[in-house]
Amino acid sequence: MTLPFADTNFAEATWILVVKSIVIFAVIFAIVPVLTVVERKVLGRFQARYGPNRVGPYGLMQPLADAVKLVTKEHYRPRNAIPILWPIAPALVVFTGVATLAILPFGDVKDGVGFYGIDVPIGILYFFAFGSIAFYGLLLGGWASGSKYSFLGAMRAAAQLISYEISMGLALLGAIMMAGSLSLVSIVEAQHQVWYILPQFVGFLIFMVAGFAETNRAPFDLPEADAELVAGYGTEYGGMRYGSYAMAEYIEMFVISGVAVTFFLGGWHGPGPGWLDPIWVIVKIFAFLFLFMWIRATLPRVRYDQLMSLGWKVLLPLATLNVLVTAVLVTVT
């Protein structure tokens, strides 16, 4: 008897799952400092300046200096903040981001070990479920700070994430229908002949625009909006609690890039032998990360009414039309 909601054809030993969890935590916490210095260097080149160049050779030790500064700063809590909820919010955002990394496939099964954290049949629903929890981390941080600027930033984040999550889900639905599975591993395997960026180019563009909004990156960084709201939901945070929100942003960038690679760029598929599979995934992910940095250096922040109009009046109708056309083509062919 087979279960309709679980795949029991492949199972790994418990110790392998434990090792995978440790590796995921270690890798992501090593990559985030690298991304910070790379982004500052890239932005410096785009803006005709050097970027970090004082701490260590070529400024490469700047992330370590920033981490020491954040960890050693004195903890401060506003008088009006809610004592228990206030420190939980940034930790919640980081936890959800790291948990989402578990479903990103970096390769197929080799020698009885899958090159991914877990392969669940409802993989993309897992992604959206944890993304929704991250939304509560932003909302909770702004509300529990007891500051009007933080609260306004949290409400902006709530409206923005809800608006663009709908378009993001519909953008991925076309690829899901073509692959006939919700599992990210199965979706990558279905792209062995053609990557879905070709038949689903409209869905790809919608997903990327929604991804910029979901990660609160420029030009959609309205929840922070330092020129209007000081720093939005993170106004009252300092030290490593502020650093946790910054870390979560880079983790979300990595996750969105990984999902884009999985759904539209063939995942681990690429020329060469099978041992290159994880390298192809990492190269594709870093190409998307560079795109995030490029857009930040290029486009100015939009107005809030423009942000909401784009989400509801442009992306949502386009995503719905893309799903309808894909459904017709999949049914006919």
C-alpha cells in the first residue's frame, strides 16, 4: 500500500540527515559574510569608488570586523518594547530562512546520499509555509518595538509580502504543471531536455520581480525606507539583533535565487560529469545574487502606491494569464 502524501522509495540514515543539517547551517553562515563584502565591493565599482579596503587584504576581513562590532555592542531595549516578543522576532526570521534552505536541491542522489536537505513531495508548499512564518517575524518586530516608525514599517512589510506572495506562487504554478510535481527534485529532473525559463519566460520574470519585493530589496525596500521611516521595522534594534535582520535578508536572497535556479534554470543540469552538479547550482545562484546587487545599484526606490499597483494591477493579472495559458497547453499536448 502506498501513501498518497509521502514518497517512501528513498530514505536516508538519521546520521546523514544530521550531517546535512550541520552542513546547511555552516555553509549559509559562512556565505552570508562573504555576500556582504561582495555586495559592498560591487556597489563600490558601480558607483566609482573602492568599497571596503581597510580591514585585511583588499578589505576582505571587513565582515569579521562587522560581526565583532555587532556581537560586542551593548544590548538596548526600548522602554515601550514587549520584553519577550521583541528579541524573538529577529531569531524567527533567521530560523525560517535557514529552514527553507533544506529543500534546495544541489544534485541528484549519488551513492545513496541526496545532494539536498530533504525532498518532500510538497516541497514548494514547504517554501511558502516558512515564508509566511518569516512575515510574522517582521510584523512582530515592528509591533513589539513600541515605536510608531517600527510599526509603520511592519505594516508596510505585511502588505508588501502578502501582495507579492500571490504573484510569486502563480508564477511558479506554470512550471509545476509542466513538471507534474511539487517536489523540487522532480521539477529539476523534468528539465533534462529544456529548461523552463524558455516556455515559462513570463513566469520567470514575474517570479524575479516578486522575489525582489519578498526580500525587501531595492527598488522595493519600502518596509525599511530609511529616508522616510528611519529603518522601518528594525528602527529600535541594535547589535546582533539588527545583524540578524540583515543576515535574514541575505539568506532570503540566497533562497529566492535557489528557487529560481530550480524552477527555471534546470537546477543541477549542465555540461560535464555528474560531480559538477553542485558547482553548476552554486554558479547559477551566484549569478542571481549578482543580479540582486546590480539592480540595487541601478534602480531608485519606487513609491509605495507604485509598488502596490505593480503587484495587484500588473503582476497578478499576468501571472493568472500565464497559468491559464500553461494549463491549456499542458492539457492539449
